[in-house]
Amino acid sequence: MTDETTQRIRVLLVDDDALVRAGLTMMLDGAHGIEVVGEAADGAEVPAAVDAHAPDVVLMDLRMPRTDGITATRRLRARPRAPEVIVLTTFDADENVLGGLRAGASGFLLKDSPPAQIVDAIRRVAAGDPILSPVITRRLMDRAVAESGTKDKARAVLAGLTPREHEVVLGIAQGETNAEIAARLYMSVATVKAHITHILTKLGATNRTQIALLAHDAGLV
């Protein structure tokens, strides 16, 4: 029989507020299939904590005293076999959410999100499905286009993709799952995954969220 612990999603908490870490630990340790395996109080501690605990998902605060979450996320996602990252923020007060997504985070959570939503987000990200909230993420994407002024540059980058890869990118930008993309394009899920792997390589991206951001920068959605 397979040991249940081998199936658990291992989570590392990164936040300079000890009370936030304690609250998240209590909540997540009570969730089936999720285990908090370590904590870090600053982005500078993340590499050592990841090496020590081998998490599947990192919950990353953005504002920390020494190394901020954006820098820590960028450095972490540049490593081979890096864990997925979900940034933690208070959206209305934090202007760095978009930077966290561009750094390679798979999504974000509000610190006052309901426990069930946080648990669901961790499970989704661990399964390779980025957190693209229909409302808040759309606002982020609109800001990305409005502020970056890089529509022509984004379109030039996407021009290197095949027509089929463009269709897959569009699905990702619209928040479709691999299965939904496969059904729309009449292909297998395995083929969709292969296309996404090629797209990530061509675009120099680390995850689906960065593909979606680039598509929005280009004005495709």
C-alpha cells in the first residue's frame, strides 16, 4: 500500500510576520493531503529552506525587510525543478503583485482569503493549474497592458510561435485548463502539454501565468 505521506503536498511558508505563519500552519495542517514542512521569515532564507524541505508549493509574502518576495521568486523559479510559488498580498495596498507574477509565481492569494480558497489554490497550483481569478486577475492583466506599453514587443515575441501554438496560448490566456484546450482544438491532453512545453521554451517563460501575461500584453485577450 502506498504511504499516504508520499502523496501530500509539501508547503513552505515565507512571511516576515510570525503570526501569519502560525495562522497558516494551523489552518493548512488541518487540510487533508497538505503538510507545512518549513517556514522562512525573509526571502533571503528561501534557497536554504527549499533545499532543506523540498516543498512542492511556496506561499511567498511580497514585502519583507531584506529580500522581497519578487526577488526571491525570480531567483527560485530560475532553479531547476523549482517548486511552484503563490504570492501572498493585500491586493488593494500592494502594487507589486504583477511583479510577482512576472517573476514566475503561478498565482496569488489575498491574505484574508477564506481557508477553503487557500487550500484549493495550493492543490490547483501543485497540480500545474495556475491561480487565475476571473475578476482580480483580469484587473492585473489590464494593468499590465496599460502600464507596460510593450504591445509591439509582446507581439514580436509571440510571432515566433506556430498557428497551433497561438491557439494554445489564447486558451491559456483565457484561463482554460489543458482538458478544455484539448476539447476546443480537438487534440489530446498530452498533445496540449507538449505544445505548452514548446511554448515555454520559445518564450523563455517558466509557467502558464507568464504566458497569459504576455498574451495580454500583446492584446490577444
